[in-house]
Amino acid sequence: MEMTVLGSGTAIPRPDRGSPGCLVRAGGRRILVDCGPGTMRAAAAQGVGPGDVDFVVVTHFHPDHNLDLLALLFALGNRLYRGRPPLAIVAPDGFGEILAHWLSGVQGPWLAPEHYELELLEIGEGEYDLGGVNLQAIHVEHTPQSLGYRFSERPGGPVIAISGDTAVCDGVVAVGRHADLFLLECAVPDADPFGKHLTPATAAEVAARAAPKRLILTHFYPDVEAEPILDVVRAGFAGEVELAEDGRTWNVF
């Protein structure tokens, strides 16, 4: 399995960090996890175009995590993608209302699938099969619907874990527990935290409890990068830790 970070930033546009999105390749499937603005262009740079995406998995409903789903649906209306395999959207309960609004609103005629099948799977906590890839969804504390995810190809096999946006909670610890690769948000500075987000110190707390084999930090607001993130996290977490970079790929075996 492998994970490519497509966007390691936030809702604030930056030249070096796109909005949240990553690509998981597992079991022959190409899975977008979150799809913030610019994700589809970043995926194309990795050789994955609109016709190649099998699943879009959404962590929560904030637009910096799903707005490029509109771009994907619009692109799939092009004749180039006629007859492509079904596209499945996997999202927390309630996303169907958002999708229905998109498809019935003024943009609807341009987004509605005509030449391929669009599927929606609304989920809560539990385990799900994504075409042979196991997905475990666990509630995390950010919005009422927020989910973190664990991906694996087989029972007892390697795990890629993705927190989504979260505060410190038992759920995010469960998401990352003993994962081979744990993509964990680290959004805001310790000196000025806001919302239900992690800081370097609280990300270290989560990581110490979860004990992943490799920790990748992501979802950086500009002001958190003024802090010595790695120094702070390493003071509380003894494992391997890195900062995400757009376009970088990590493999697990």
C-alpha cells in the first residue's frame, strides 16, 4: 500500500501547501481521502485523472475537505470518461443531503452522472469493504459527523491511518493505534489554539498514546509553521515523525 499527500495545508491558499487531500493506493484501488480545492490537479500530477478514481472518502463536511468533489463530478461529464467504472463516494451520515443539493441546484445539470454510475455510501463507525480494501471508520471530535479512517488490505496486514481534523480524543488514538503509517493533523500553534484542532504538543500526546510506527503530520495553518513542530512533537513522542509535503509518497509493506 502507499499514501501520497496531495494537500498538506488548510482552507488558506498557499503556494506550497494545498487544501487537504491524499491518495491511498491499495488492493488495486485508487482512493481519494478528502478532496479539498486543488486535489484533482495534484492527483493528476501523480498520474491519477478523473477516470482513475475508484473511491472518494470524506472525513467531514467542511469545504476545504470536499470542494474538489464538484470539480471531479464536473470533469466526469466529459465524453472522455464515458463508460468508466462506477465512482463511489463514502462519507459520514448526512453527506447525501449535501450531494443532493449539488445535484439538484443550479449546477446540477453539469454534475449529474450520465455516462457512468455514481454511488453514495453514508457511514458511521464500523468496518466497510471498498472493493477488497478494508476501511474502518472511527468517530473523532471535530464536527458531529467527523470520522477518521484505517485502511488495510487484509486482516493483520499493514495499516494506513488518517485522522482527518480532530481534537484530542479516544477516537483519534484508536485511529492511529499501532498503524504502520499515521497521517495526523497538526493545525494550530500551542500558543494560540483554536477550534477542535491539534497543536504540536497535543499531536505528540495523541501519538504517544497511539504508538504508530511512522507519524506524518499535516494540515498546517501558516502560524503553526512558525513553531518548532518537530522538536515539540519529538519531546513527547519517541517514534519516527515527519512533516507532510505536497506530492510526497510513503509506502507500507
